[in-house]
Amino acid sequence: MGASPTLFESGCVYGNLSPRACGSDLRTGTIRQDIGPSFGHVRSCKNWTQDIKQKLMLVTGSLFPSGAVAARLGFLFATLACGLPGQTVDRGAFFESKIRPLLVTRCGSCHGDQVQMGGKQLTSKDGMHRAGVVVAGDANASPLVEAVRYTGKVKMPPTGKLSDEEIQLLEKWISDGAFWPETDPQAKTISAVGHWAFQPVKSPAAPAIKDTAWAYSDIDRFILAKLEEKGIKPAGDANKYTLLRRASLDLTGLLPTRAEIDAFVNDSSPEAFAHVVDRLLASPAYGDRWGRHWLDITYYADTTGYGRRIPLPEAWRYRDYVIESFNDDKPYDQFVKEQLAGPQDEPGKKKKEKKDLSAIAATGFLVLGPWSWGSYDRAQTLLDAADLQVDMVGRTFLGLTLGCARCHDHKFDPIPNKEYYGLIGVFLSTKTLAMNNFGDGGVNMVPLPVNTEIAKRYAEEMEQYDRRVAEAEVAEKGYAKEREEVEKRITELKAKAKSAENDAELKAAEEQLTALKAKSEYAADKQILEFVKYKKPRLPYVYAAEDLDMPQDTRIARRGDAHQLGEFAPRGFLTAVNYGKPPEIEPTSSGRKELAEWIANEKNPLTARVYVNRLWHHLFGDGIVGSTENFGARGDAPTHPELLDHLASRLVANGWSTKKTIREIVLSHVYQLASTATPGSLELDPDNKLLAHANRRRMEVETIRDTILQVAGNLDPGRGGPSLPLTEQNMHTIAPFFLEDDTVIEDPIKNRRTVYQPVMRNSQMAPIDILNLFDFKDPDQVVGTRIPTVVPTQTLYLLNAPFVKDEAALLARRLLSDKTLDDGARVSALMIDALNRPATPRDVAQAAEFIAKTKDGIITAKLPTSDATQDAWARYCHVILVSSEFLYRR
Amino acid sequence: MRSPYEPKSGGRRQFLQTLGGGFGSLALAALAAEDQARAAQTANPLAPKPPHFPAKAKRVILLWMQGGPSQMDLFDYKPRLKAEAGQPVPFALNASAIRFDKSAKLMPAISEMKRMGECGMWMSDVLPNLGRKADELCWLRAMVTDSAIHAGAIRIFQTGSLQFVRPSMGSWITYGLGSENQNLPGFVVISPVLYGDDGSPLHYSNVFLPSIYQGTRLGDSRTPVKKSKIGYLEDPTLPTALQRQDLDLIQARNRMDMEDAGQDRNIEGLIQSYELSFRMQVTAPDVFDISKESQATMDLYGVGQEDTDNFGRKCLMARRLAEAGVRFIQVTDGGWDHHDKIDKNLRKSAKGIDQPVAGLLTDLKARGLLDDTLVIWTGEFGRTPFDQTLSAASVNNAGRDHNPNCWTMFMAGGGVKPGTIFGETDDYAWKGVNDRVHVHDLHATILHLLGLNHEKLTYRYSGRDFRLTDVFGNVVKQILA
């Protein structure tokens, strides 16, 4: 078998493998420590390759028995006819007008000048010849025809079948001898052809629209132009209550307060909404929400990824770094660079002066992931971690499914296997796993700078620690010593002659022994000494990436197997994303710094587009490109390509400011529309892709939980800092250390916003079980788009979970405790607090009826209650908190 | 049921009709589904679906012996193990088996084995009750899997994939066939191993299949099933009538919300989901409650006896769920990972399941349920014919390591040939030599027994069609009745 993949190997038994169907969900390298090369997917690739090769051999053998077939590397090549004189004119014109354009536009992006997937180039005569996919004169025997017909296992182009007409053209061309002229007049134009996402970002002029008064900004012009084209009339404006609730939830994940509602409703100035938006963007809650959005496209969690919950007590530093970066409106290009390459040099400052704590934590982006240093197969573990890192970098920053190119060239995007390993080399030259079992799950740790204050605190903590160890030792050893003495006494007493006195003494001694046993077993059981030792104070550390001392290129690992190494792949970037000369990797650099510069570049066609699309997605519920992590050929096409480019160029023009970009979007007319569709619009645009009205959607689980706490008056405003509950009860403290499965979140953290709760990799802790039910993001995956499900386990939770009941009871108590209110006013207060709108007469009447009936019911059924009124109100509040109007954002 | 909180004019039906268009009719279809169980498959993803072809088995009870039961101690009789006991391993332990200690010695079965029944299946005397069932069971003796560690072997057995996150077998089957009871989940998992290296909710997860097909969990392997409850299933503080009153107001407000803010498929879904939750809340506790069973039935399963009480309860529950029309029921017994003290611990494990499993088979048969219920008993892999001395040199402490090359499992009921012994292993039960059945083949066969073509049971996700068997799997025709 040749070392490099062939065209046929780069096809796939499925013909249309999904974005990262094979590797995306590779959970963790350590899981496959024992399976070596037996990748199911690859095995299947190989089988049918064999089939096709046999077929090809038969076909070419029969047609060209006299040596027109060239064999190389055990592989057979068909040949191209050169065309006979006299036919040249017709065939030449046919080729140039029909065939060459077809090959260039439909095959060229993967098999063209720039990229030759599977080593095949179909846009030049020489390339076509070497590709060996055409049997001149016999269309039916040509693998190319079989591929475009979609009749065989290889189906090309993978992005969609050619039209019948195009297929017939190719068949005709081959049947007529596959003529290809000697000169290639258009050979150099191929690079301009290709997938939209690889083209430079333009700054398109806003289109003309009929209803010019409707547009508040260019964003609206792009939107309205499409709607007018389709003949769809946009919905009316959302009312002020709805709009304020929407903007508050979207920008901060919290509900507006009564005062905020009053202020907005009574502000009739034209800037009223702009003031609201500025207030929301300035609030720390903005970072809590948008920081969490970012964490969704990282592997962040507070434990390692290897079955057991090995705690990462410093992981919160990365989480806080992300949240504060959003609150500081850190320019996106800087944010990208810091996460890949750590603190950036500021002009005029020396490296050492500017190492601020938050930017050191930034490469937590790379080191926190579904891996740990506990595997049998270390080479494979490192490679698997690097794979997950490359895949994350691709999805998160570039909207590319790079991981697909781990075992073979990418099936659909022009990403060769070799370039993938060029990127792997960057991450294998980076230390993210410490490669030992010490420290926290083997994740690389970097000390934070120590000042005198920290040093002093550390010294004090060490002193306390020594004391605690001594105490715990006394407890453990002390009991043991005492026990020995008592046991000895019992033996002596037993040996003595029987007497009442002796018996009594024996009995007392035995009781003492039982008590001692219980005490010492308790100490041993609870592993008190081990726990004290586990909590040994240490100087502050952060999980961060470092370059290895000897960065180097890596070799292609065949089929992703770290033990089957092929040729070297020089470290470098993607040739398909070609916007100028890429940075040269310095000899002492892993290449992360250069990779960061290459990604966070305003000319990179993907970076800004992918990012503004994410912002749009979070504000409208759908991206302009629906597949937020895949801008490749298999991703969704943009619904508004010019708008996407407009936003991307605005982001750069605004100095990569996230807040400014969000502000521009939120202040558009389209953001402020009502959620009710205009008549007829759903027939023309059932999925509301053109945004004729606002999308209604269920709030994310964090928002559900946070707003329930908020309405109940029970939300703790505390932010930041450690959250892992590393207590005696929660920790298994004999190595390997891990959090017990029934770990309980500590009280001081419990009622904080969800983003500040610890994130586990297997399933979330019982007090925040709601996260396990309402589509919380799987920490092991890059998830830019959460898909909300509606299933009975969720509604059972809403009906019966103690969390909802307890908060509803608190809410009822709060409403009832205000004796100045009558019941009607209480309903009004509830509606304003929870639904952010005034109560309707129906709400009030319905509440009165329900509360009266429920109270009766409670009394009639003789339910244990200290206050039937309170209980009935609690039921009513509960109903409001679990109904669609509360759970959904309009 | 009409809610007292409905708008006074019209009713729910009328309201939905007035909406017109696809959305209203969808909602109406959902209402019809409440009345007619089989109607409106589009609206109700749990509604029963016809199989690809007629088949005997309608549901599955998977008795999951997590850890890897030892084939040569229970079923796969190897006289040479006895004759050569204590001698070095006579076959090569290949590179992938570096985990094995070179000093490992061949180890005989822990107990006597006898041929049982007409079929003459060798069985250990630690399974006396199952031994009497030998002729009713269909034996697979040369099972093979791809991983020698629990995490991988469990994953491939439960999901068909060693390294990728894929929907579980139970989710696939429920997706393929729907469920016969609209008041219960279609896929129930009793006491799964949930945590640690070898447990994960992913083993019964729907992954990309619609979430209605995920396994509903009762308890976990560390909690006695007696004390287990399905999460949030019931609110013991309120009588049903009051709960219904709450629900009526919730649903009325949901509909008001739609009326006010316009069409929304998600809120339709929420309304349906609330109805299903409520029905589950009313129905499920009874189904899981075994206290209404007769003493004779309890005794049959070993309920009330110390060694068999927990697993007996689980099996009895499984029968009640099968009877109620649940499509896929998995019952887990952990603790089969006998690395040490196998002589003592395997006996204990075997005793814990012997009577309950035999009782389940007897009971299913007596109720006429065995014909259309496929019962499967297996672990994730087998064990080594040589010892693995973990803690001490004493024979009493010896155990066996993992062996993915072969193990023995059995099936019974729906569509399998009773008294069949399929597959042979070498002289040491180290590797299968004849009629090997890979996990993918087993999956294909299970689907076939349910009337599903494993190549056609596909789900399109992220641009391609997925299957439980990926690109593998051959139906084991020889064991079909």
C-alpha cells in the first residue's frame, strides 16, 4: 500500500460523510488506548478501495492490453487520448466551452491548482492523466463517470450531484476520446474559483430597498432587500415590554427589574433603547452571559476527562479570564491571540513587566480538555489531545472541521492530511499535558507571580497546615495506640479468674474498645489525614500552555495511529486559506504565536466571518450561516452573504470590538421586530430564515435557572473565583484523587449564577441537575449551536423538582410578606417581575380562581400545611415559572 | 380533558382549528393521538411503528452483567485447563496484550461442570436453576469484541462504536419501533453503572436521535433498586387531583401564550410533553411497584432472600415493564469483574442472578410473553484462562483478567432457536475458533429478530446516514428459529 492516500481512499464508503463524522466525537484518547489501528471507519475505507482497484484493473486491462496502462506503486493508471488531427477544432471548442469550465468550477476547489485532495488534480491535462480516473473512449468504465453518476461507492462532488446535463457532457467528452488540448489557456485562473468562505471579505454596499424609511441602518437594508425580493412584509415592532425583556435576556441572561422597566417605558426619547443597550453592555452580567457563550466553543470544565472526576481546582481562572475579557471588551483579535499564544507583548513594554494574571490564564483554552495523563499509551494520548486541540481551533476560530483530515485528506474541504499534521506539529511542540502523574491530572501548570502578600499568606497557610496534619495524625494514630492498650487489658482480664468485679471491668473495657473502634474507623473512613494532606497549600498556579524547549515538526500518523508514522509534515497553516504570505515559524517557537497571528488577521477570510456569525446566532437564534462551526463545503450556505461580509468588515473597522458590533446589531430594526409572523410570511419562508419576525426560543438552561433564582429574590450576585467543592465529604483522597459522585456544591456558591457553578465532564452535580436535562453543553465538544429539546423528563423536572418548588415558595413568601398589597397587586407584581409586563384582567381573575381552588383543595385533602394561603400562592408562582411565557424568549 | 382555565368561547380544538395551516393541524393530530394511540405518527414519535418485516420479537430485556462473566468458569468447559493447571500459558500473548503478566499460569474452572439438558450444554453447578433451563436457551460461545478495557467494550456493546459517541442500542430500537405504551418511556434502564471509569449516561443515551428515545433511568448500580425512583417522577406532597389542577393552569397559560404571540411548534411540543409527563406520573409508579405481585411470584424470582432480593426485584420489574409494553428494558448487575478472589466472588455473583433469571424466564413463559420478548444475558467480554494474581500468591486470591477474544452469552424467547449451541473456542477458551459472533453481528441479529433490517434502520444526522452497526454486521442466521 502506498504511503499517500489515493483518490479512491479519499472517498468514503458513505459517499457523503458528515462534518467530522469520524473523529469529532472521539471522546478522549485515553479511551482508545487499547485499540490501535482498528478504526472502524478506516477499515471500511480500505475495503472498498480494494474493490474499486480490482474493478479498475479489469476495465483498463481489457481496453489497453498493450501497455497503455502504467502501473506504479501497485496502482493502475488509465490514460488519456490525445485526440486525432482533424477533430481538434470541434473537440477543442467543446472542451473549452463545456468541459474545462465544468472541471474548474465543480472539481477545482478540491482538485485544482491550489489543493489536490487525494493527490488528484483534475484541472490540467497532466493532472488528469496522473489521476487515472478517465478511460478515454469508454465513459462507463471511467471511475470519474461512476463517481459523478453517484452509482458507485465514490460519489463526487461530495457536496451534491452534478446535473444530468453536466454528467452527459462528461460522458460525451470521454466517449469521444477525452480530448484535452496541449495548451491550458485558463490554467492560472483556477485559484479564483472556489468555495465562498475562502474568498476575501468584501465590504459590500448596502442594496437599494423600496421602503427606505424602514431601515435604521445598513443591516436593515440587507435584511429588507431579501424580504422585498420574496414579497414578504416584515412584522411590526415588538412592544416596549417585550423588547426590554428580550434585550435583557440576550445581553445579560437576566430579567429587567421593575425600576428598569419603568424607566424604559417612560422614556419617550428616540435614544431610549440605545440607553438600555448601553446599560446592559456595561453591566458585569453581560460578561457572565457572553463568556458562557464562548465557553461553549471550548473544552472548559473543572475536571479532567478520564472517567474519574479528577478536580482541576485552578480551571476557574480561565473561565474568569473569558468573562472579564468580554466585560473589558477586549479586541477579538487580541482575545484569539492570547488564548492560543498567551499574553501578548505590548509595544514599548518588556515581556516580564506585563505578565498580568488574567492573560496567563488565557491558554487554559488549550490545556483544559477531555484528557488526562493517565493512559497506558502516552504517544497516542499526546496525539489524541493534539487532535482535539487542532479540531477545536478549526471549529472555534475558523469554522473548519480540521479533525476530518486526521486519517485522510478532508473529504469536502481543501484540507490535505499533510497540512493537518503541519498543525498537529504546532500542538505537539506545545506542552499542555505535563506528561507526569503529579499535579492536577497531569495538566500543565505554570506558577503565577508571587508578591509579598501572597508569600505571607502562603507561609501562614503552611503553618496552619502543619498544625492540621499533626492533629489528624494524632487522631488516627492516637486512637490506634489507645486501642492497643485496651485490647491488652481485655486479654489480661479474660485470663483472670471469674468474678463480678472482673466481669464489670471487662464489660467496661469492651465498651471502651467499641467506642474507640468507631472513632478510629471514622477517621480512617473519612480519610481525614489524607484529605488534609491533599489540601496542602501551594503558591498560586494556573493551567497554561508552554512551548517545548525543542519544538519540531511531526510525522504523519497513519490513520491517526501514533505508532504508524509516515513522512514528516512541516509545521504550517492551511494553503486553502490563502490571503497572503503566512508568517514564518521561528525555530524556537512551537508555531502557536505564528498560528495566532495568521488566524487573528483582518485579511483571514474566515476569522471575522465566523465570529460575527456567532454574535448574530446568539441574538437571532440562528446564524447567517446556520452551521456555526462549519463554514466548509458541507456547512450551510449563508442566508445573507453580503450582510455577513458587512458585519465582518464592521467588526474590523470597529477595532474588533464585540460590544460595538453587538450594539450595531441590537439597534437595528430587524432585532426589534415582534415575534408574531405577518400573514402569509410563513408560507413563503417557513423557517423564518429571512427574519421577517423575531424568533421565539426557549431560554438556555443557565438562563432558566438564573432567572428563577432572580425572580425568587434568591440570586447571589457573587462572581468569580474557585467553585469546586473540595471538601472532606466530597473528595476521594487516596490517589488517584477524585470528586465523589454525590458531591454537593458548597453553600457560598450554590445560589450564584450558573456560569459560576462547577462544570463536570460526566454529568453535572445533583444540586444543578437541571443542567443534565435542559441541553447544557457537553464540555467535551465544541458546541456553537445548542439544540433545545422538549422531552418529558424536562417537564417532569419542572413539575416536581425541589429546586423549582423551593424557589416558587420563596417567591410566594416574598409576595405575601408585603402587607401593603392586595391579591390583585400581588399578581401584578408577579407578572412584572417574572414576565416583565403588566398583568391583564385575565391573569388576575385566573389567579384568584386558582388560588382559591388550590387552597380549598389543600384543606379538603388535609395536606400537612402550616399556611394554606402561602402554599396555594406557591403553587401559583410555580405555574408561572414553568409556563411557556416564562421559559421562552420572544 | 377540558381545562377550566380555557378561554370561555370555543375550546381547545376550536382554537386550534381557527389557526388554520400546518401548525393547527399538527396540533389537532396531537390531540387525536391522545384519543387514538396509533394515530398521528408524525406528531407522536413514540407511537408504535411497523417493523421492516414481520418478526416474532416485539421487545427486548437485556440482562447486562457488567464486568465480564467468566466463560470457562460458567459455560465453556475446558478439560485441558484442569489437566495443565498451574502451567505457563502455552499460547503467545501478542503485543496488544502487554497488560498480562508473563508469569501468568493456566487456571482451572472454579467449580464442577456438567452437561445439561438435551442440548448437552456444559454448565457450572454454580448456576443450578439456569442449568435446568439449558434447553430453552440459545447459546453463543464465541462472542468477540474489539476492546480489552471496560470503557471501550461496554461502549461498543451498548452503542456499536468503540471510540465515537453514538446512540445506544435501546435508543435505536425505540426509534425504529416506537413504543406500545404511550404513558411510559419506551426505553427503561434499571440500575445502570453510572459513574467511574466504566459507567456513563452515554451508554443509554439517544445522542443525535430525538431525545424522546433516550433511556429513562431507574436508580443506579450502587443503590438497591428497592430505594430507587425515577427522577422527578412524582410529587408525594400533592394528590393527583391537585397536580392535575396545576397542570391545567400551566397548559391554559401555554395556550394563551400561543394565542397571544403566534404559532410556535416548540410550545406545541411543550404542551404535548407536559401531557406525557403527567400521564407517566400517574401510570409509572404502579408499573414499577412490585408489591402487588403474589408471594408465589416473589418467591419465583428470589425476592425476599438475601442473595437474590435485589436482582430478583429488578427482573420482576422488567417483566412488569415488558407486560406494560415498554420496548427495551435493560437490567444491570454490576460486579462481574473478577480480577481476584474469583472462587468466592464469582459464586456470589452467580448466586445473585441464577434464580432471578430462571424465574424471569419461567414467569415470561407462563404469561405467554416469552414468545415475543427477546431476553439477552451477557457481559461486555470474557475472561482469561490464566490467573491474574493481584494481591497475593495464594490460590484463593486468584482471579482472571479481561478477554475480548471470546465469551459466552445466551438469548431466549422471541425468534431464537432454543437449545442451540453456536460457536466454539480453542482448548483454553482463549479465542473463538468457529462461528465467531462479533458484537456488530449480534446487533444485526437483535435488530433482525425485531423485524428491523440493520442496514435500513438509519438516521440522517449532520449530512449522513448513521446505523447502529455502522458498516458492519451480519445476521447470525443459524440461531434463528
